[in-house]
Amino acid sequence: MKQAMYTRILSKTALFSIAATTVALAQPPAAAPASAGDSAIVLPNPTYVAIPMEITVNKPAAEVWKRVGKFCDIGEWLQVPCMITYGKDGEMGAVRSIGKEVLVGMTELSYTYTQPVTPGRPYILYHGTLEARPVTATTSKLLYTLVLDNSNLADDAAKEKDIASRKATFTRALENMKILAEGGTLPPRPARGGGKKQ
């Protein structure tokens, strides 16, 4: 009789122990406390902006994409050095040297990239999408859209200046892509600050 009672108590204790262990394992791990470095990276009140730009190209979309749509083609049309530092051009997860940008999405005629977190710098969730979109059998549009958080900038004037600067850079890039896609040759890259090269 006593043996049966001890067996029931041990069985209930074992079941309770198993249940408690299961509940403990099901709980997510506790979040690590925020470090001083996190506050320099995480922006508490993000303000996301989208900057859409486009240009018409007198070539079919597939031909345009073949000419300017590889991930590291940016080196030619932005006129800066580019190389793939991880993975393979055109494959998800590839990283290019410009901005350490990571290829995170793509279709037959588009790709999307992001810039990763950089220690000590605010993370602005910067993403860019480049797309060749058919318009007619012989024409297309190149669309370039940037999305980012500009809450790290001081005020509305600084935000507008940043947007204008990005638009100027990527409008020039779209103009260069159009030239290349239509079979032309790019002019020399303008000197920094907008002056002419000597």
C-alpha cells in the first residue's frame, strides 16, 4: 500500500517536472539589455520616406535590363568602382562593395538591395529598387525607388536637402543608364561638388 502511494507521488512529481521543463523551454530567451552602442544605431522615432524616380528608354525592357541590370553594373552607370565582395552577381545575398549593399530581392527585370547595420552609425533602413518596366514593344521605363528613415537629420530643411541630393545622384544614374541602354557612351563623371573635371 505504502509502495503504491510512493509510486503515485513519484509519478506526479515526474509529470510536474516534465511540464515545468516544457514550459521553460517554450519561453523565448530574455532580450539582452540595450548597450550604449545600440542607442547610437537605433532611431527611436523613424520617419520613412520614399523617393521614386523614372526615365523613359527607347529600347525594350528586356534589352535594357540585359545592358544595365546586373547588380554590379552600378559601377558603370554611377561611375564608381564596384566589385562583388560576397556571393555571385545576380544571386540573392550577394554583396557589392558600394555601401556593402546586399541583394535582398529580385525578379526577371528588377532587384532590391539594402545597406546593413554599421556599428556606431544610425541605421536608416536604406533600401533601393531598380526596375525595367515594359511600356511598348520598343520602349520601357527605368524606375529607381529609394526608401529610408531620415529621422536622424536635424530638421525639415536638412531632410529636404538630403532628398534633393539623393534625387540628383540617382537622376544622373538613370540618365546614364538610358545612354548605355540606347547604345551611347557616357560623358566623363562630373567632379565632386558639381564642378567640371579639369
